Amino acid sequence: MRTHFGPFFLLMVVMLLVHGNSMAQQAPIDLSSQTSDPTYLELQKQLEQSKSKPEFPKQIAQSHLKLGEYYRSLGLYSEAMEQYNRALEQIGTDFNDTLYMTLNNHIGRVYLSQNNFELAEQHFTETMNTTVNLEDSKGQAESMALLGACYEKQGEYDKALAYQKESLLLFEQLEDKHGVAMTNENIGSIYEDLEQFDLAQQYFYKAYAYLQDSNTAEEINVLNNLGDSFRKTGKYESALSYTGKALDIAKQLNDFHQLESAHKDLSKTYALMGDFEKAHAQLMEAEEYNSAMLTAQNTNQLNVLQTIYETNKKEAEIQLLKEQNKVSAANQNLLWVALFALAAILTILYSYLGRKRKAKLKIQEYKQRMLKAELDKKAIEEKNLQNEVQLKTASLSRYSLHLSQKNKILLDLANTLRNIASRRNMDTSEKIKALVKEIDFNLQQEDEWDEFMNFFKEIHPEFIKKLSSLSDSSLSPAELRLGMLLRLNLSSKEIASILRVTPDSVRVARHRLRKKLPIDQKDELVNFMIEL
């Protein structure tokens, strides 16, 4: 049956479509109305502005680099790596470009933060070789310092010292005060790890000479390091003095991480001096700042992720509106032309518009599927973030268990000593002997190990089973405990403190445990435990 369209009917159709088009062309959506992170918005704005000038790819790369650095500062390493790689795409394969070397070092820093030492070393070495060929002394010094830090984290102190000292020499030749200060501090930290405290203090003093009165986080680090070195050599008053200076600057900067570190160091010093009340008070202060720091870090990460999600969502909505406006405008133009066309082609036009409507529906369905996929991806990322938070909570519980056990003992000791101090005419000798017996009795208790085992099995449920199955012979409870502590990546000194034995005994126990396990001679026992 042939349909006849009168002029009046066609005019009504055109008016309806024009009205629909005007409704579709709404004001652009304000991306900043529902976002909550101004720093991210500013960096994103700079990135969009640089993208509007594709003839300047280095500016685009710089914007990606800044955004990547912001993600790295918040611990969002996957997002940071994505921005670094996008920056590399902009500058191409020009390995001699200074921006390329900067990006290469930043990527290496991300791998170093994740303890992926092999990839970090690879990037730092590549940058160092390039700077040597270009005779870029500053770039060479920075790369060598990063390589030294990488080897220090792996416990290869000879290599770490060699690279740090070469870096220091280059910074001194360049008269780069900040570089000289940071490298001196790095060398001092290595000597402190080697327990060569006199040398460590010499380098810390050199670093402090450059950073004194700068009121920066770098000055706080040097002061804390000086306090640590004096505490470890038994000079407790000097330790309290330097750590106290670090605490004062940290309060001015409101730096939770530095505040926690300073209070923790003060607690250790007071404990060694026998003032357990002050040690306990300082430890409680450190715990409060640690909780505040974790809360702030998690809040910042969640805010940024929420901002990214809202921004991507609004950009998708804007793109969908633009597509709808294009389709509506095309339909309107076609109908205005059809108004003055011959009646003979109206039937063909109607069929054509029907096909256009189907195509429009398919486009909308496709856009909706894409939007749903993006939402599903964000949901998975949010779930992963929740899992990470749960893991941190479990780790905190494990730490709280150990801390609460020690706090209980310290509290009992403090109460007993307070009672002794209040009684002037009593025989303190017998009371102190009884107190020693009580301490020995508490040290022999195994309840804390039972609770430790429960928490450990919650975090690593298959570890003990796998370790036992790999052993050539049955493992004793003491060997299983040693394996669990190695799995937590604790040092021999820390393990000796927990097990209440000497570090030499720990090394002998590690050797015996290693002989019972199928470990290659070149592999580290700690790495073997971590990979189980």
C-alpha cells in the first residue's frame, strides 16, 4: 500500500524533529561539579590543553609525566606507569633525549618501590649508560645514586657504596648542594646498615651541614639518622637531642610519616635508658600518627580513584550527547530538503529515515555496552583496592598483636616498679628478684606464638603446608617458626630479637633449614620463602 504525505503532515514532522534537536543540544556537563581532587583536576586540565596542540609532543609528554608523578606520590603505581608509557609514546624512540632519561628513571623508581629490583636496575643502568655517552654529568650522578639505592635495598653494600661515592664526586664537581647532601645521607645509611657508626655519623654530619635550617623533610631524615646512630652507640642524650630536633620540624610541617618515625625513635631510646613510661608514651604517639597517616593515604587514594571514575563517566556522557546531536542535525537537514522535494520520492525518504533510526539505535546500544564495560572495569579496580585495604588491615592486626603483648609486659613492669618506688622501707632486693622471675616466666610463654600462628595462617594459609611438603625431612616447630619469620622478610637481627637467641644462632638455624629444602646455591633463602 502506497503512503501519501501531505505538505501539512511533513511540516509537522519537521517541527517535531527541530524541537527534539533543540532539546538534545543541552549545555555541556561540568566535569568539576562532582569531582573532589583539585590537584588531579588541574593536572588533567593541563594535559587536555597540551593535547590541543599536537604539534608539540614534548609538552604532552611533560603533562603525562606530571600526572604520573602525582599518581606515584599517592602509591597508585599502575596508573603512574600508564602515564609514563603514554609520555614515552609522545617522544618516540629518541633515547638521547633528556626527557626520555627522566621518564626512564621515574619508571625505575616505581619498580624500586615495588621491590622489583631487576627491572629497576635495568632502567637505571640504561639511563646511566646514555648519560655517560652524552657526557651529562648531572644525569649520570642521579642515575648512579639510584643504582646505589637499588643495590642497598638488595643488601649488596659494596656495589651500593661504589655507585654512591661516584655519584657524590660528580655532584661535588657540579657544586650541586642538594645532590651532595642527599648522596652523603645515602652513604651514611649504608655504613649504618654495616654497623660502622663512626663513618655513618661523618656522612650524616656532612649532609646536615647542607640541610640545616632548611625546614624540609630531607633535614628531618638526616636528624633522625643522626639520632639512630647515637642511640645504637649508646649515646642516648645526643640521640634524644637530634631526634627531638627532627620532631620539632616534623610538627611544623605536619608530616605524619616523620612524626611517627621521630616518636618511634624516641621510644626506642627511652626504653634503652630504662625509662619505660616515656618509652610507652612515645610509642603510643607513634601509633596514633601511623593510624592517621594510613587513614589519610587511603582517603587520598580513594578520592583520586573516585575522581578518575567520575571524569571518565562524564566524558563518556558528553561524547554520547555529541553523537546524538550529530544524528539529530543530520535528520533535520534531510527533512528540510525533503520538504521541497517531489512527492514521488517521499516514500523512499521514509524508508531511508527508518534505516537511519535503526542505525542510531545500534550506535546507542554500542555506546551503552562500552559504558557498561567501563563501569565493570572500575568495579573490578575498586574491588582490588578493597582487597589491598583488607591486606593492610591484616598486617596491622599482626603488628598490633605483637605490640599489645609487649605493651602488656611493659605496663606490668611499670606498675611493679612504681609500687617498689613508693615503698621506702621495704627490701627491694627480694622484690627485684621476683620481678626477674616474672619476666623470665613471661618470656617462656608460648601463647603469643599461638596467636601469631593464627594470624599468619589467615594471611598465608598454604605456606606451612607447602614448606613442609618441599622438605626432604620433617621440619621441627622451631624451623617452621624460622620459615614464617623469613616469609615476613625480617632480618637475622630482628629474628634473633623475636626468638630471644643470638644472631649467630639464627644464621646456624638458617643454614640447617636451607639444607633441608630444595634451594639452588645461588638463590636466597628469604626469596625462596617469599615465593612460596
